[in-house]
Amino acid sequence: MANTPASTSRRRKPAVPAGAQPFIAEPAAAAAAAHGETLSSDMDYAAHEAMYMRFTGLVKWGVVCIAILVIFLFVVIHPMVPPPAS
């Protein structure tokens, strides 16, 4: 009989050692307080919205430029083959 994973006698290591606590993510405020930092609730929403609008505009014009480039390359590289005569 061949040794298969089910028939081996080696024990698997436990995921968490005995007596240890599993990792639990701390909330952002608790993590910042542990490092001596404070979180501000005063976000600059105007700057946030301006950056978002700049980002979406950049993505939009990037897609438009890539589409124009693809069309240009298709026209330049595509061989001008006359249609077959019927």
C-alpha cells in the first residue's frame, strides 16, 4: 500500500499555537492611539472632491486618447486590400 496523505502518521501543526491568541485587526483609532497619533474628523471634502474630479477626468481623457491611437494604428497598419471581385 502506498503512503498517501491520509495514511501517513505525521501530525499537522495547529494553525494557532496552544495558548496564543489569533490575530485580530485593531480599529484605526485604536491603532493610531497606540502609536501616539490622533485621527482628525475634519476632512477637507473640497480637496477630496477636486482630486476625485481630476482623477476621473484623467481616466476619461486617457481612454479617449487610447481609443484614438488604436483607430489611428488600425488605419495606418491595416493593409489596403481591395474587396474581392465577384
